[in-house]
Amino acid sequence: MDFSIKLLVSEAIRTVVNHADWIGWNLFLAFIPLVLSVFLFRRTPIVKTAIEYRHRSLFWWLGVAVFVAFLPNAPYILTDIIHFVNWVRAGASIWVVTLIYVPLFVVFLTAGFEAYVMSLMNAGYYLKQRGLRHYVFPMELTLHALSAIGIFLGRFLRFNSWNILTHWNDVAASLVGDVFDRQPMITIVITFIILTLLYALVKPLHFAMSHYWKYRPQPERSQFVIPNS
């Protein structure tokens, strides 16, 4: 048993070391929109009038554009499940798959999608605080659709978020010539449906947890009093 545990620990270390580069990089990209959403939508002062709302600074709008460009990187992590399939097909033992690969990918995929959910919820919070609650659902659907397109561009055409600036002509050509073909559109629509359903399942859990922590019963303070000597 000791020898088996040593083998599992050794395999776990080897797996993390050999794949830390792309796992860490993808997580870094996934958390960029989350960090941006905090600064753009949570720390932005609440405007009082429609005129103030329309006169957001150019820097703020550039931040929103960067947020939208990097947002697909968060749910993109879900597509990294293909690495899990490849590892299993490589002939790993059931113990390695169960005790190493599965926990690693559960944490990895959950972290990426959580970053996506929290990013959209922060954007929704911004709209609600400004009396634009009725725009929250259309905003979510729009970002699901854009993220589905971004995931396709990243996974199948191997574009990155910054290629919108560095290779904008190639991205535009791919959007016109590749994305709107029948097969890519089917893939994008399926991705959109998956993102929408997963988000619809996870978002209420966030609200439930937030409500619990906000209104959870506080422990009673001790009534013990030290008597005067």
C-alpha cells in the first residue's frame, strides 16, 4: 500500500509539473475578465443621471472592450476536457484517473467557469445599480453568444484575444469565411446552449450562497461576566 501511495504521489507531481504551463496560462487568461469586471462594474461610482451614464470616460469604455475580448477565455477552459480524454486514452490506471486526473480537472474546469459566471454577475450588478435591470438578461445572452464565437475562434482556429488587434484582418476574414459556414455555426450554437444552461444552473447557487452568508444566524455572544473583586 505504501508503494502504491508513493506511485500516486509521484504521478500527481509529474502531472502537475508537466502540464502546469498551459493549465496556469489558461487560468491566468480566465481570471483577466473577472478582475476587469470587479474594477469596471463593482468599483465604478454609481451615476445619478442618464447624461452621466452616457459620458463614461473613454478609458472605461476601452476597459469594457478588453473585458469582452478576454471573456471567452474563462468558459474556454471547459473545452480543455479534451486533455482529460487524451490522458485517459493514454492508458492511465483507474486509480490515477480517479484520484489525480478527475480532481485536477474538476478544480480546473470549475475555476474557469466560476470566473465566467462571476464576471457576468458583476456586469449584471452594474446594470441593476443603474436602474437597467431589464437589460441584464439580454446582456447575458449577448455575452454567451460572443463567448461561443470566441471559443470557436480559439479552439478550432487558434486565435487569441489579442489577435483582435494584432491580426484583426485575419480574425475578420475568419469570421466572414469560416465561422458562418454550416458546421462552425452548429458548433457555435451548441456551445451557446451549453453556456446558457450551465450559467442558468450556477447563477442561482451564487445568489443562494450570497443570501445565506448575508443572513446566516450569528453565534450568540457569551453572557459570562467577570465579577468585580
